[in-house]
Amino acid sequence: MSYYRYAIAYPSETGNEKYFRSLTPPTEYLSNFPYYSYRYYTSEKDDSPVCNVISLGHEFSWPNKKLGPRSINRFILHYLVRGSGQINGRKLSTGQFFFVKPYEKHTIVSDDKDPMELYYIGISGPGTEIIMKNAGFLSIPQIQDCPFIERIPELFQKPLYEPHPEEDIDFFLMGFFLQLISLHKHHNIKAQTPPSDDTFFYYKEALVYIQDFLLEGITPRDVAQYLHISPSYLRVIFSKHCKYSLRELLIRKRIECAASHLKYDHWSVSQAAALIGYDDYTLFSKIFKKYTGISPQAYKKGQYSIPIIHSDISNPRQ
């Protein structure tokens, strides 16, 4: 079953969404409605032998609206035409597009002062990964500027708001989706990856991700998933560009962070341990001494300056 709907949604006192839904379009386009409303298409044809457009929408979010954490069975492209927000704690701004992969856990939050207006399209089916891989979506950052963002409202106008034969809907929407993919490829979606050395590009992107999410318990597998590459390939990248393995680098950078709070912020050892995810005080002390040569208690009291992370991490060899 496939159908279009309009919805006007309001946040309830408990923070949950309350909807008024209608299968019949209102007399005016949804853009003339206040916030909290949207127009969307949904399909239940998840068992397509190739792929199908499963969802399509134009949404006006209310301030601080939170969607997730969740994971769903489709690849979804989002186009942010107004406002700002976050996905998994990473900032989203007007003019950007971002995507989520099938079954990838994500949380999207609209800004409390400048809520988002966005368009989205979701595709599912066995052939989806091949299409997205060929289009370059499996080797680019999850969030980036959209060079044709000003065309998005016009492009989505026909598939969302204008009538078309129900029996042709699947072919029509797949044609629209492929038009979007063609635009991405035309604007060189792969331009952000260097032609000479992809491994160095991935290495620098990994360092940025580590810097942003170091204290959130990330693992090498999390870094690989963020880069859309395999853990084994990520190990090859770090063996080429870094004197440490990624696992060791994460430990060293966390210890460095804890050491900084011990020395300059006068934190207790237990506070510093908790900051980097160690509930076991003894284990933290053991790890700290292994990588610094001194216990955290002595480091806190003494006049030590230990270069735990060497300069060649931020300036790797190519």
C-alpha cells in the first residue's frame, strides 16, 4: 500500500507528537501552514526485488524537535533548506544535505531558535546499496554542502504536491530519485576525496571525528562506520600514516585529556578517570602509568609535562 498524506503535528505536554492527519490535501500548499506541519509519501513495498522509493517528505519542524534515536530499513537523503539542527550531535546548517544508511542508529534534533525546514527521500531494496555506491555516497562525509540546494523546493514540488497517476507512482518516484542522484554526480560528489591518496583523506577525516567524539566512548569500529569503510581497511590506513594503531591512539588521547584535567583543572583522580570512561579507579591508574610512566596521583602533585601524543599525529607523513 502506498499513499500520500498531509499532517499537522503539535508537541504535547509530555513531549510526544500529536497529529492530525488527512489523506485529502488541504486547499493551500503546506508551506502556507504554520510550523509543525508536513506533507509526506510512504510506501509499504519494502520487499521490492530491486529498489523503491519508500518515503518522501517536506517537513517543518518545531523548535527542539527530536527524532530518534532510531534506525530504519532505508537509505535516506535529507536536504536542509532553512534553519539548523544536529544529527548525532553534529551540527546541521542551512544549505547542507545529509544522509543516513539503512539500520544506522541516528538522532536528529531541530534547533530551538532556528528550527529546520527540510525535504527528504528514502529508498529501500536489495539494489539500493549498488546505486548509492556507484553514486559515491559510501565514500563521502555524512554531512556536506549541497551545491544545488536552491533547486530542492522546485524539484520536490511535482512529486509531493502535484497529482500524477497512482498506477505509475513507483516508476515516477524512482525517476525523480535518479534525477537527484544525477545532480549529485554532476556536481562531483566525490570531489572531497583526493585523487592521489584516498588513505590520507580517510586518515584526516578519522582524526576530526576522534577530536569531536573522543569522550563518547567511540571505538575503532565506530570510526570505520563513520567513514563507511571496513575496520580492516582502517587498520591499513593507520599503519600507513600513524605510528600508533587506532586503538592505541584512542587510549593515548583519552589519557592525555585526563592528564590535562588533573594538572590544570585540579580534578581528582576519580573525576579524571570517569571523564574518559573508567569506573575502575585501579585500572585507570594502571593504564595511566603504562602510557606516562607515572601514576596519576604523582602526576597531579608533581611538576610533570608528559608529551603523551607526539606532534606527528596531527602532521602525519604522506
